[in-house]
Amino acid sequence: MKKKYRLVDFIGRKVKIVNSPCKNLIGLEGEIIDEEKFYFIIERKVERKGKIIKKIAKIMKKNTMFEINGELINGSDILSTPEER
């Protein structure tokens, strides 16, 4: 793991998926509400029929490029839990 992210807590930060092996995830935006070793749990708000609905997505970190608070981060560089960092 890169030292740069050693003390970083990603929970509560805004995230956008920039690149992913799963092409339908590219462009997905939301807030990181939980983090596991291999996944981010992202909450996003979707408007349907005039109502705002919260949706949860579990996104694999490996081979996925994230933009978190304006910084590009390769998910493969942060394969650990916050406790392990």
C-alpha cells in the first residue's frame, strides 16, 4: 500500500468512479459510507418520479480508478481496511 494513503479515512468522502472493469459503473458518484478490505460501500441519491431515493452500491476497489475529493486514486493501491492502515 502506498504510504500516502496510510492514515486516510475515506468514509464520508465524495467519490466518482473514473475507470472500472465493469463499464456501467463508470461515472457513478456518491458518498463512501463504509469501507471493507476489497470494497467501498457507496450511497448515491437518485431522483425518481419527483422523489429522491437513496441507493447503495458495493464497489470492488481492485482495478478501479476513483476520484475522491478531486484526487485520482487507484483502488489497487488501497486494498486494506482502515484499521489495517
